[in-house]
Amino acid sequence: MARQATRRSPRRSATRVTSTDAVPKRGTSTVRRPRGKGWLRGYFKGHFQALFLSLGRVSRNPLSSLMTIAVIGIALALPAGLHVVLKNVQGVSAGWEDAVQISLFLNQSIEAAEARRLVEKISAMPSIEEVVHVTPQQALGEFRQYSGFGDALEVLDENPLPNVLLVRPIKEASEPLMVELLLHELRSLPSVEMAQLDMEWLKRLYAIMAIGERGVLVLAVLLALAVLLIVGNTIRLAIQNRRDEIEVQKLIGATDAFIQRPFLYSGLWQGMLGAVMAWLLVTLSLWLLHGPVQQLSLLYNSNFSLGSLEPVGILVVLVAGGLLGLLGAWLAVGRHLRDIEPT
Amino acid sequence: MIHFENVGKRYAEGGEALSGINLQLDAGEMAFLTGHSGAGKSTMLKLIGLIERASYGQVIINGKNFSKLGRRHIPYVRRDIGIIFQNHKLLNDRTVFDNVALPLVIAGQPHRDIQRRVHASLDKVGLLDKERMLPLSLSGGEQQRVGIARAVVNKPPLLVADEPTGNLDPALSAEIMNLFAEFNQVGVTVLIASHDIDLINRMDKRVLVLDKGRLIDGAGEQGEVLQ
């Protein structure tokens, strides 16, 4: 407090001295380029003024501002929404990793007793959660029950099915790479005729999701470019509308920084409000999808519920919107402001 | 205050608007710039306001050599020159107060000072009661006075006016000219371009006469009056 007061007082007294005369003084100009201690305060003051001036301009033109903001919102909502969908799909499939299962088909010659010994041996391995032994008789029974070829099987003299061990690894060993290693190990056991990973399709799903993720990224980059152009064009039009004003400002000594500040802030506002719009659009869409998704997950006996945009995601959309708006405005300002010179 | 040394201005379209101008206007002087249309009055004022640059020669205003001035420095130099335009160049969507305050806002003056100085400036031109009005609701003479208030609000040492009485009746014109004379009396250097010979003669000040881009009278001695 005290420091502030001492810093301010000389300036106050200085203004009091000059306050009596309203007419210009000979050979002196009181208006100079701001320097020294007051420079930083002046800098922030200028930004503060521009911030509210730009906000005033946005609010004075509600319809056209709203249209721009809506377009930006839709452009940002698309990648954000797809990201949410992808995240949900990943959430669902993550639960399926528990179901990783390796089927070991043993040699025909292996007897039931030997198969049981093998079950014990595999169960003892650290990465194994559970081993289920399906005897040829059980397998035949299941086959008869589900395949509808029951009568045909009567023709066979003996059971053609081998002993089968269903091996389920522990959760920590369920990642694709670990499972691959385990599969290799089991396949090399002498009594194993064939080892089959039942989750090949899961790997394919992951591959498809990787494509999806890349697709969302590409889309996001393209739409970010679109936002840049939208904001750039809006600011370009705004600059053209204020051509006379800019000319007058330049004539009475406004720097480029002073003139461009409100335009940069308009870009920032539009981008950020567009991001808020995007967030609302994503939330609304997810709300509309909520009912049908709930029904579907009920049909699958699942308690899955649609996740929405996480807080970090919201922040990313807001920051991205703001930055894109600012960058778009900056590009437009840099290109068009220099062209306007008083004549 | 204003120093021209063998200054010329050629335009790309051809023709020399100004050629070989030598001129010395001291601080605290008041002078009129006259001549026929196309004689180069506007071009000369544009050189002083840094709106255009000389093709050759030296323009030195307030101790600053314009031919050596970078683009970055132009705004700061313009703040020391109050320019008054024939077509006022006011911002029509802002009030009289905001128009006059603009140079101070641009210079980053404290808010308290802005209000005080705008009021002082408007009081000087007799428009204190119209500060909340928009420029278009004022008469031509009043708009011109708003332009003058804006030009003097940051107390520049030099005032330059381009046909400030161009569209005004004789009584209003005389009023405006007296206003400039008052500023000159407190030490401001004033240069006014005008073709109103009667009015200029009545003011009894130094007169610079331009003809086809050449300064044919008033370049040297002070206090010379057009016959």
C-alpha cells in the first residue's frame, strides 16, 4: 500500500500543475510514448480497454456474432463429439479384455489322466488365472446340443474330439503383447497340438479404433483450419467496416498495436464463445443419445452408461477455441491493417 | 518548427505536385498557405502530417527529420501535430466527448486526466454542453469545432488545418480563425491552408503563396501581407 502511494503521488501533483490551462503550450507536448514505471500499467490498461471494447462490439451485433460463434461451435463440436464416442467405445472394449482366453487342443493320443496333469502344470504358472478342462465327452455333448448334428454323430464309431484346455490369463497378462508371449509358450508344450487365441477379433477392433483415433485427429486439424479461416474472414470484414475509423485513429497517432488490439480480442471472444457452444452441442447430443444407448446396454445385460466430455476435454476445447480465434484474427489483422493508410 | 529544404513531391501518375520548396516557419508563428486549386496546398500539409513522404529534399518538423523516420515512429510524431481536416474526419458512431478524448486514449492517458482535459478543450471551442451528442446531429461549424477540440486536446506544439472554413459562412469562418489566433497567442505554431483571400487579409499574418507546386511568396521574411 505504502509503496503504491509513494509511487503515485509525484504524478498526481504533476497533473495539478498543468490542470489550470486548457490551451496548448509553446514547444512542448505532454503526450509522449509511455516509458518507465508507468509503461506496464499503461500496457495492461490498454489491453483492458480493448477487451471491453471488443466485447461491446460483439454484443452490439448479436445476430452476426451469434452466427459466427455457431459456425465455430459446430466445427469444434464435431471432433470433440467423435472423441467422446471413441472414448466410450474404448471404455466398453476395455471390459472385454477380461475375456481373453486361449484354447489348447491336445494331441489325440493324450489320455484324460495326462491331460489333468497338464492342467495342474499350467495352473501353477504365475500368469494364469484359471484353466478349464473340457473332456472329449463334454465337448461331444455340447456339440450335440448346440450344433443340431446330433443324429449324424451317432454314425461315428469313436469320439473324434480331443481334450481341450481353456486357459484364462490373469488381468495383468491380458494385454495383447503379454497374451502373445503366453500363447507362444503354451504352443511349445509337447502335448499341445494347437493353441488358439480366441480374441483375434479384439486386436482387429483395436486396430479399427486406432484408425478412428487418427481419423478424429485429421478431422480436428481440418476443422481447426476451418475455424481459423472463419475467424480470419469475420475479422477481415470487421476491419473493412471500420476502415474510416482506423484511418482517423492512424491520423491522430494510434500505433498498429492500439488499432489491432480490439480485433484480436474479438477473435479471442469468438473462438472461446464458439468453444462454449461446441461444449453445449456435444452435451446436448449425448443427452439425446442417452436413452437409446441405455436401452441397447440393457439388451446386453450391461450397466454401461454413456460418458460425456471430461473436464480436461472441456478445457482443451476452450483453449483450442480461444487460440484458434486469436490466431485467425492475428493473421487477418496482419494482412489487412497495414493496407489502410490515411490519404 | 517547420523547415523545408529543397522539398519536392512527384506522383507516380506523373506531374510534380511540389518542386524545390524552401520554407522556415518558427515556433510560435502563425501563417496561411494559399494558392489555386491544385497548386500543392494539400500535398504540403500531407508532407507535414506524414501522410505522404517527400520525393526529395528534407522535411524537418519539430526537430525531427521525416526522411529518416521509420514507419514504427510515425504514430508518435503525429501525436505532436494537431491536424484539422476540411471534412472533419470525426467518428460518427461516437459522442463528441469520445471523439475529443480519442487522442488521449490513444496516448494512454489516465482516465481522470482525460475527462478534465476533454472538458477544457470543449469549453475552449464552446461546445461543453454538446459533449453527449453525436457529431452528425451538430451543424457544420460545430463539427469543425469538435475537430479543433480533438486536435488541441493533447496540447501539440503545432496545429495544421486544411481549409478549416471551407464550408462555413463568413461569420462562422471568422469565429474559427479567431480561435486559431487565440491558440497562436499562447505559443502554438499554426499553419492554415485556405483560399479565402478576404479572410486571410483581415487576419494580418504571414502568407505563403503556392503556384503550380512552387512557393512564389512568403518563403523568407515574416509578417509579409498579400497585397
